[in-house]
Amino acid sequence: MIERFRMVPATLGLVAMILLLSLVTGCGSKGGGVERRFLLVGLDGLEWSAVEPLLEQGRLPNLQALMDRGVWCRLRSLEPKRKSPVIWTTMATGKLPDKHGISDYFDPTTKKILTSNVRSARTFWDILGEQGHTVTVIGWLVSWPAEKVNGYMVTDYFRYPPKPNRPLPEKLTYPDELLAEIEPLRVVDKSIADTEVERFFDLANAMSGEEAQRLPVVEMFREMRAIADLEGHIEQFKDFFAADLTFMAVARHLIRERLTDICVVYLRGTDSVSHKFWAAGWPDEVGVEVAETDERVFGETVERYYEYADEMLGELITEFGDDATIMVCSDHGFEGPRSPNERGGIKDHGPLGVFVLAGAGIRTVGEIEETSVRDIAPTVLELFGLPIGDDMDGVVMMEVFEEDYLKEHPVRRIPTHEIWEEEK
């Protein structure tokens, strides 16, 4: 098995090693003297067409507050469309899939799940940690098995409880002993009471069987099937709700008990709820007939979960401190229609996600020009005064920074941050 470890390749020589390290660190402590506390909240699949009406209605106050005191834009996803693990890995590394090695959920040849030890590019949190910044990473896609970081890592696999035929895998966390500490924080779907999720649905509005039987035959069967599926849909909702509850509980605990300079939290519920329930909220967009029962019960589920996501964002900001630099981003949006043989939410990832940034040295101009998911990692490095690798596909979002900040911390470049060497 090939394992990676961090070291400067011997071919660079001692002089080159010293030069490279001096370029990376600059003068002073922590990578050039830019010290800040940084919170990144990743909300998978956040879609502007759903966000904007809710902002206008005042239903996303925490996101609105960040937009008001910072910058925001449409964040272009990868094209052609790629799946979420690919995009989030590009966001973490600043590199496209041909460089970072994560091309899907599964390896197309071996059919094995692609995991962090397949990734062939370093993440921004690894680079920052190397420069002395302490980091916490929670739930990021393709983070299992946990890698050594200058702080704490809770991988995406932590959310899955053990089963008789599926024991817990190793390296769910870094360090290993962190697992015992946070194990009680894992939420499982079976533990979630109906009362905890009733805010997201309108079950009282469901069509009755008697009402459905008065409809024409085709419509009757559609409604009867929808009525029969209601309980299953809610159980599926509890499954991805449990994941967000889990990672929020972990984030709350680690921020309170093991605070670091940088905290990165990934939450998937906004994506899952859209895949499952978008059709009920926007039946005219999906290209298939939607049961009236689904519209009645789940018509506002996506919007209500967006409100809940805003509440989670507000809680994370409060816990971490609103004096920090705060970034919110999504990997893609959503768009239809679905193909006729598919049911449920919506099929396709949309091309534009959400990006919001506020904090010291960040402009307060509101909307800026569209940028790309590949620009996340380079921009995070510039937030801390670190150079950008020439081998990164992304660039620094220059428009987000105040002019004085860029004068004091001009963008620097080095050939690469990839100081990996393969050991067989």
C-alpha cells in the first residue's frame, strides 16, 4: 500500500528546502503575521432561487447580517456537473479533480468508495496547520479516514452509528482518543421524536383516503401512493436531519471545550432536503406530475429547512464569536426538471452556489462578481497571508479584500504546497 507523508522531496536539496519554507512562512509567526480566527460553514446545495425570497421575507437573518457587513456572490460550480465529494475536495484544495484525485463517490474501476487516502492534493487546513494555526474540521466530505491535523478532525463517517454487520471503522477522528469524548454526541434517526421534526411538515393537511377515492382513477392512485409514502418520507428526513444534529453537537462541544483558530463545519441537510422535497415546493419546475398530498404536506419543507440552516449558522457564529472572519459557501445549487421515471425532489445540481464572506480586511460592498468553487482554498490562504501554489487551478478572490489589506499583504506565490513524497 502506498502511504503519503509530509516532507520536502530530497531532490530539492537543502538550499531549495530553506527557500521554500521561507517563502511559505514569510517573516514573523503563523505564516506571515496575519492572525485571525476563521469560521467556514459549508451548506451543501444552497440554491439562490430559494435563498433570495427568504432573504426578502426576513427569514434568513443570520445570513443576511453577514451579507450586510461583507461581500457575497454566486459561486460557480464545476462544469461539466460533478458530484458533491468532487466539488468539496476542489474547494478544500483549490485544484480540479485531475489533480486532487477524487472523481466521484466511487472509483469507476474498483467500485470502492473514494476516501481521503486517495486524495492527492493538500487541503487549506493542512497548509494552515503546518504554519502553526490550530484547526478543527467537522464532517467535510471525503475526510475519512481522519488525517493528522494541527488540532481536531471529525470525519464525515462519524455520523453513521455502528450496526451488527457494520462496526465502527478506525480513524473516525483525529486524534483517535477524541472519538470516546464525542461518541455520546452522535444522533441516530431512531432517537428523533416526531415532535422534533413536525415544524418541517404539514401532516394535518394530508389528503385523506376518502378524499382521494373521489378523484379520477389516475389521480386517485397517485394520491393513495403519496399517502402511503408519507411515513417513509419522514423517516428518511430524520436520517439526514440526524447528520446535521450530530455535527452541530460536535461543533458546539469542540468550540466550547477545545477552541482552535480555525473551525470548518460541513452540513449536508440543505442538499438532502432538496433532493427529497423540491418537487413538492416547486411542482411546476420538475417536469412530472406531483401528488397534491406531497404539495400539501411537504410544500414548505425546503424553505423551512433553509430557515433551520440559518439558525444553525447563527448558533455557530455565536459559539465561535462574531468577531471572527466568517465564510459561508455551497458547492452547487439545484435545477430541474427531473426525468419522467423519477420521483421526489429534484434531479440536477444547479451551476451556481452561494458564497458569503465577512470579517477583518473584507470589503462591505455587498454583491461582487461571480467566482468559482476552485477559488475557495486560495482565498482562505490569502486571508492568512500565505502564498498561493502555482499548481492550484483556483485564484484569490481579489475583489473580497479591502485595498489596504492587499497593500499590507500582497498575494504571493510559490511553485507548490505539495510537499508530499510517496513511500512504498
